[in-house]
Amino acid sequence: MGIIPIISLVVFITGLSIYLILTSRGRFLLKSLVTKIKRQEWRFRYGKLNYLRSKFSKTITIAVIILAAVIAGNTVSAQVTPPPLTSLKSVSVPEPNNLGDFVKDKVAAIKLGKTLFWDMQVGSDGQTSCASCHFHAGADNRSKNQISPGLLRINADGTVNPDTVFNIGGAPNYQLKPGDFPFHKLSNPNDPNTVVSDRNDVSSSQGVSNTKFVDVIPGSAQDKVKTEPDPVFNVGGTNVRRVQPRNTPTVIDSVFNFRNFWDGRAQNIFNGVNPFGLRDPNASVVKAEKPNQLKFVKIRLNNSSLASQALGPPLSSFELSADGRTFQEIGDKFGRIDNKKSLSTLPLDNLDNLDNLADTLVGPLLNSVEELTGNLAQIGNTKSISTLLKNVLSLRGTKLPRVLGQKLSRLRPLGKQVVHPQDSVLGADSRYPQPGLKDKTYDQLIKDAFKPEWWKSNQLIQVDAEGRRTFVNSADNSSQTDEYTLLEYNFSLFFGLAIQLYESTLIANDTPFDRFLEGNTRALTKQQQLGKDLFQGKALCIGCHVGSELTAASVSSVAKDGRIKRAPFGARSPEDNGFFNIGVRPVTDDPGLGGNDPVQNNPLSEARLAQLGKFQLLLGEKPPVLNPPLNSSETVFADGAFKAPGLRNVELTAPYFHNGGQATLEQVVDFYNRGGDFGVLPPLKLSPEEKQQLVAFLKGLTDERVRYEKAPFDHPQLFVPNGHPGNQTFVSDDGTGKATDSFLEIPAVGRNGGSAIRNFLK
């Protein structure tokens, strides 16, 4: 080789290295290249492509990782120029453009949303609320009975293969300890090859015990249910509270997410019925053109993934509900006295055809993928969606006659919880020191917040045994039909939008980092500023945690870069914007974005929907134009990918990742430094001092209002289940086949806050 080609090669390599080191775009491209090639290698190992390509991929992967390590090692002396950022205060809160078609009074809707979010009476057990898993910096810091086995595990061919073995503690009701973390243990935290032990359990949140819904009990916060044996969550044959199969993310700042849940199944478009937006073609609510003139309408509110998300937990048999409850029953629970008959005898012989049942039965009951996957232990290797539904629903029993001729009865909002008289939203309505709100019913709260065409009618919606719906002027009192008032029938609409509007107020935008971005150069310490440079430079964090929201999964990021895009290097494969596989667990432990929705079994991945030609039909807009154009047979990166979370208050929201497998920020930084646990990321080669700088910066993302629960993060009193008396070898039966509960009191806090909240395992 002559001298000129050699010089040219040196100049090219030097120029490429400088580009990759000194520009944020270059660092992101490098990270993307390594990530994509490593993902491709995983697919090759499972026989997706031939041996030659697999061998070639591995060679390229090794070369790129070596190059990345060399470059990363030299960036300590480089002057990195981060992309311009602004305080989160400068980012507009996403809101549906047609909200005014539904909401009459936003302040009243926020009041309703906060009440519903914290009210323990929403749960079938009369003890569990949305806040039960989101009371601590918007997340959950409980540590007893918080382990779930690998229920989301699949085989390499995608068939379900749930792991029901508790590797940590040996059984449910275990008290977690610091020594249990990380779940993937190494003798050298900087070397991913020094594995000591590996456990696929998940640290998450306990919800309700396994029960079947029978009826609402007029005037009672607790539903009438039947305890069903739980083959997984039991100690000595006594049911304990189930634990969800993914870690609980914070709701604070979640309004900025384009989609919600770890796997993105809570759609940006809200359909008023369930989390799945336009994916459910049968989802509809009822509108009163006049009080005596009703019609079914399909609705769509954009920028409403929080409303979509809110409709999952209340019907999940893992989180808040007995199996088989609908939103109409919840509305009825807070409404009139009657003996609600169950839907248990609706014909389920032909669940392959969901058209007639989707709105009245299947759609409402499938509001949680956790509910589906949580039953996988009983389902086995079920492939058919109809068989899956039959196993999940398992509706049996006798219908109860419905009596509509009785007077209305009301459960007092927050009737089991004290509301602080200085609560920033509910203080004026507090009955302090007595529990609940004064002079308010849920009916009235709904009527104050929403336009009358969604709740005011003198007609009823009748549903017959075949799932057909008609409007009637009076109840027929037949055991063959169910009748709902308009307010009851649309309860899911009110619940979702009210919760969204309340959670839209939970914005942590007064952190030291935000004040630094506003020009206060002393807001961050010198150590934190060095950590900030690492975050935006050598540590490569900015590749996923971009923008003022610190996540590529934000509404603004999707608006800027599109819902799907191509990787910039390598095979330039398509991917969903904001979702990444970083090697926390093998893909077969939890497919994440690579799974399907439970409505029509369509891919959760929007890139895969585009490949199938279903993007516009199911998402409501044309797919982005990619260059080169999307090929229907090319590989899409979705398996094992999860939504990149925002990072504000990350100091307070342990345990970390979708499996809750890391207990401290130091463990998280070690994870990234070694390139992840399952070979996807490049190693960072951070020094011990640099690790501490990065941790210090992450602690600079804490809003002290969150730490001290000051407005808007104040809240009513709450009693949260905290496992059961005893341990993983013994619990006491409460007389119904369920274990006796233990509860922690979370005291009511007003707008001025209280004591600092305690972190996980502290």
C-alpha cells in the first residue's frame, strides 16, 4: 500500500473519531450502531439469518466495541459540546386539542381526578387505589411481598413460557434486603463476564388477591367477590396479594410521554373505553344529542396516553380488580343501589369473533396486559387468542336480578381517608378531622367537570345476553339484560380524562438542573456539572434521555423525529422512537415492545404495524416516510425494547429498570459502565471518580417539592398493603382463603408538605 492511501486512511479514521467524540450526533450514532449490531447478533443466534451473516455480524460487533472503548477512553480530555437544553418549565404540557368537547370545567376535572386517583374505594377490595402503587415520588418504595417471578417469559419462537419459580426469597411475601440486589450479580461490576448468579424475578408492586367478581354491594366499598386459588401467589396454599410482572414507573412528568406503560401499549389516542385507542375498532361511548336522544359515538383525543393508561389498572386482576369487573360496575358502585347481575353467562363459545362482544365485555376486561400475562401460569403454551381469553375471563356462576327501582345511594368520595384541610386541590372540601369530602358525591363531581351531553339523559343503555345494546326508556327488570345510566356507561371516559388532568399537574420542573439551565450556575455543584458533561458526553446517556424531558419517548421528540425512524448506521433498521433494548434481561424474559396487543393481536411496535400496512388504520395517521422506504420483510428492532423513562426524581424512585433489578444509582451506573448485562451497549470505561460525578448529577435531577410532598405533590391519607404478617413460609388465613393484610399509613399532607420521604430499603 502506498503512502497516500495510508495517509488518507489515517485522515479518515481520525476525522471519524473526532466526529464521534466531539458531536452529540456522532456519539448518538456510535451508540445506535453498536446497539443495533448487538441486537442483530441476538437474532442471528436464534436462527433468523444464516451462519455466514451471523459470523460476519459478530466480527463487526467486536470491532465496533473495541473502537468504541478506545474512543470512550480518550473522551476524558475532550471538550464535549452538549446539545442546547432548556428548563422543563419551557416545555408546554401536552393536551388534547378537542378537550373542550368533553370537559366543562378543568379545575373541577382535576379535583375529580385527584379524588379518584387516591380513593381506596376504587379497588374491588375497598383498600387499593391507583395511588397504592404510585404514592412515593409517583412510584412505589415498598419492599415486602414485592417480588414477581418471570411470568412474561417466552420461548424463542414467541410462545408463552411463564416462569413461576420465586428465585429471590423462594416464595411470595418475602422481605427484600439490600443484599438481594442487583438481581444479576457479578464478582466484578465492571466485567459482565464475572457472573455469580442470575435471577429473572421482578421487583414490582403488590395489588389484589386472586378473586372473581360477583357483584357490587350497595353502600359498601368492598365488592362481593369469590376467592379463587392462586397457583403462583400463595404461601402454604393461602392466597397472598399478587405482584405485577413489571416494575412500577413514576407518574410524575409522565404527561410528557407520547405513549405510556413500559411497552407503550397505552395509546396516544384515547378512545374513552380502554388503553388501546384506535386498535379497538369497537370502542365507543354514548352521547346524548338531547336528554331523550342517545347515540353511540367513537371518540379520539390525541395527546392522551395518560387517559389510556388510567383505564388499565382499575380492571386488572393483578392491580385493583376482582377478575370480571367492568367500568360500568365501578360507576354503579359509586352510584345507585341495585343488585347488579354479573356478565358471567354471556356466551363465550366463539371468542375468535370478538365483534359483538368487544364493547360490552372483551374490550373493557382486556385493559391490562399484566392481567393477561399474569394468568399465563394457568394458560401454559396457549397460542390462540380465543383460548387465552377463555382462560383469563373464566366467567362462571349465576346471574343476579337487577333492581333499578330503589333510591340512589352514594359512597362518600375518599370516605375511608382523611383529607388535609390545606390540600392544594381538595382542601376546601375536606371534612378534617373526619374522613372524606363534604357535600360531594361522585355523581356531582362528574357533573361539575364534564359537559352534560356525556352524562345527562333519562334513557338507559340496555345490554342483552348476546351483547347487543339498545336504548330504552325504562328498565325491564329482566335477568337477561343489564341496564346502565348514561353516567355509568361513560364512567371510563370520565375516569380516564380526570386522572389525566390531575396527573398533568404533577410536573417536577424545579430541580437544580432546571435552575442551572435557567442561568443559575451555582444550582449544580462542580461535581454535578462534571457529571452533566459525562451524561451528555462520554457516558452516552443523552442517546436515549434527550431533550428537556430527558427521554426520546416524549411528545416533543416524536413530533420532531417521527413515531418510527431508521437507525443511522449499520443495517439502518426501523425502530419505534423512544424505545430501546439496553440489555437489562434477555429478550425471552420479557418481549416488551415486541409483544402484541390483546385486542386483535396486532404488534405493539408501530414500526411493525407500518410493515403490515396497518399504521394509519390503527394509529390514525400516515406512517412517516423512511429513507430508504420500509421493506415488509426487513428486521424491526422491537423485541426486548422498553420506553426510555424521564429521569427527574430518579434518586427517589428505586428500584430501577423495567424489572426493578437494581436498587441504587451506583448499581445503575455500574450497569451502563460495563455495557449492560446481556451484551447490547458499549462499555464506557468510567473511572470511580467519574461514576460518582454521574451519580451526583442524577441526584441534581430531584425536585425538592417531591421529596417533601409539597404542592402539587401533596395528597390525602392512604393505607397501602405491605405484605402479610409472617414471611415467605407462613401467613395466617383471614377466613376467606386470603392472607391477613398488613398496612402502612401514608399520612395526609397539605400544600406546604411534610417530612422527607424515605427511599427504597431505607
